[in-house]
Amino acid sequence: MTEEINFILDSAKEAMSGSIAHLEKEFLNIRAGKASPQMLGGVFVDYYGSQTPISQVANINAPDARTLTVTPWEKNMLGPIEKAIMIANLGLNPMNNGENIIINIPALTEERRRDLVKQAKHEAEEAKIGIRNHRKDANTDIKKEEKKYRDWETDRKSTRLNSSHLKLSRMPSSA
């Protein structure tokens, strides 16, 4: 029984760690005013007919806190990369200079800061809900295992009682 419970606990810990890792990934995607190559992590480019992550067709650098540069490995990919960044709806305005794409990150306004706080709270709440669900599932599974064990114990005891009763009933009477 302890093996099953340990397995359930390990599975729950792994699932909860996955929820936290997902939250960290989502926090990286929040554009908080500082340029980061991870900001373009969810951008997919049409690369010869297939959707490919931008990081697989270009180098993405942050030369300073307010600028991203995207340097494609093939010059003919400048247009599709620029289009993909606009389609991704990140609120960024790419500028093509013929060799690479420059993206200036605008300064945060008070309204944008409030939106970022709301978005961060939402992502944190989603992670909390996920962790609660994993914990609830683990508790349910542990209760099922405990019930199985109790039922097994009850069956074992009743079998022992029945077999001892049968032995007593088979004994010859001494009268």
C-alpha cells in the first residue's frame, strides 16, 4: 500500500512542479518594458510551408533594454518574419532595414502597468487552481487506496473468522 501512496504523492509533486514551471514560462512572456528574446518565443514563421518557431529561423538578440534585433539566417525570410511578428499580436512594431528586423519596445504607461498586474495575477491564479486540482486528485486517489486496504483487511479478518468458525464446527462433540 505504501508503494501506491508514494507513487501517488510523487505524481502529484511532479504535476504541481509542472504547474509552477508553466507559471514561470508565462511570466517570461509578459512584456514588462524590458526587451527579452523570450518575448518572441510564441511567434511562428511560415518557413517553406510549415509553421516554425522564430528561434529556428533567426537569431534574436537584445542589444539594450528597449530594443530587440532579429537576424534571419536567410535574407528572403525578412518579410515572413516581420509579418509573423505583427500577426502574433504582441503590441510590437517591427522595422525591416534590409538585413535584420529591429523592434523597439515602448515604455510602459500607467494603464499598461495595470494591465500587466492583472495579467500576472490571472496567471498566478490559474497556477494556484492547477495546484489545488492536482492536490485534490492525489487526496482522492489516496482515499481510494486506503479504502481498498480497509476492504482487504476486512475481507482477511472475516475469512480468518469464518475459517476458525468452520474449524470449531467440525470438531467432534465430546458429549
